[in-house]
Amino acid sequence: MNIFQKLKENIQDYQNLPDETISLEQLTGWTNKVYKVSAPSKEPLIFREFGSVPLVSEQLERRNFQMLSDANLGPKLLAQGEGFRVEQFLPGESLSRKEMGAYATQVGSVLSHFHQVQTGTGKPATQTFIENWSELFLKQSQTYELGENSPKLEELKILTDPEAHKGVFSLLPKSDLVFSHNDFSYQNILKTYNGLVIIDFEYADLSFPGIDLANYIVDSMFDYSRSVYEYFPEDQLSPSEESELVGTYAQESNLNEEDLTNQVQACKAAVNFMGALWAACNFTPPNYEYLEYSKVRLDLYNFYASRL
């Protein structure tokens, strides 16, 4: 894709700039390539080039970004077209894992406002993801020839078992749905001069309030800053930090704190099952760290489910 051409066709300030005056800094590049665009005397921008992501709907993600931009939640949408989007650049840095407890109150408040963008009823995204990703993992796993590593894959076949799915779904609360991020990790919370901003909405859709709260708590044990994840079970948010997070959210959302706390405990199990499936779907030989990560999340699902 010719990024310079796309910028000139869609962003007025860049129309007449020579290519050599525009600089691109690649920020990420797994499935979507994200670039910071800079030019003399111009506001920096974000250019996002979409890749193929079988786990999410690009159409849904585009709708979500437009909706949140219109609601002044997250970066502003500047332009989009086939395979790309131009966004507002927000100066700041992502929350670090070590900062999660200290920011628990602020995170609870920001998440409450985010969830109120849209509410509804029906099938939660958590259930849809598990059903769809299970089919994808089952299909992909039939093509692998892993030799001595086959037992690692076999351990994860429980993720495709309809009876296992029923067990997960039975844990989900019976409550109204909110606009959930569904990947609410510290990496997707940006510290800016104007406070915390939630970013990256690939998985956003209607689900339960406890899903994002549980995901935030669980992810305090995982360091994703390196190419291979690191697991620190001893670093989970303390009970008082969890209480600050959930209590603030409950107060600002007019929910009963005890009921919400119970919902979060159940959702800890659900987000780990979903996380195990996500990792299993992203596995391709010889990247066995995805299988290992999936097994860790599956073990956490069993741990949290056993405590309910």
C-alpha cells in the first residue's frame, strides 16, 4: 500500500507535501501495521494498515471506531478506506503492568463511561467469540503435524468441547449488556495529558460489565512487553486494589457493588477460557509459546471456575 498516496488523497494538510518531507515510524506490526506520521509544521497522525484478522470483524471494528470517535472517547477518526484508516495521534504512553494498582480508581471510572456508550440484551460477545474461535481452532488444528509436540495440542482440545462451552456459559451473569472492550488490558489504556484514554477496539461489542473488569485484573499477572509473554501470578492486583476498581465502577454505574464483585469473580473464569482459545487460534508452528500461553490461561479458567 502506498501510504503517502493515501495520506495525500484523504488528508488536506498533506495533499501538497513532497514524499521526502513525510516521515513514517512503525509502532506495531502484528496483523495491523500502525505508523506514526510526521511532517514539518503538521500535527502528527496515525496511519493504520489493516491485515487479515480471522478472529475479528473489520466491519464491526470500523463501526466501533466511528461510534467512539463521535462520542469523544478515544482517538478521532480522520479518514478511512479499503484496508486503511487515518486517526488522531494522542501523545502519551500505555499504562504499565506495575502501574495497574495505582490507577485502579481512575480505570474504574473511565471504563464506566466507556461502557455507557451502548447497552442492550441478547447473546454476549463473550459467547460469540468462544463459539467462533472454537470452530477456527478445531479447523486449524487438523492441519498441524507437530510430532513430539502433539500432546501440547491435545491438551487444548477441551477448548472445542461443546460441553465445556456450556460450563463456561453457565457462569455468565444474567444481566443487561454494555459496550465492552473485550481486550481490556493495560496495554490498551493510554496515559495522556487529559487523563486515561481507552484505545484499540478490534474486539469491542456488547457483553457484561464484569468481563472487562475481570480481564484487567487477570492481565495484571501477565507481562506482554516482550515477544514471549511472562507470567507473574504473585503480581495480581491486591484485594484492596480490586475493591477500588470494582467499587469505583459500581458507584459511577449505579450498580450494587456486592453483585458486581460476584459477577467479576465468575467473569475471571470466562475471560481465561476466552484467552486460552485466542492463543490457541493464534498458534502456528513453530511458535509454541502460544500453546504454552493457552495452557496457562486454561489452567486459570479451571482454577477460577473451581472457586465459584
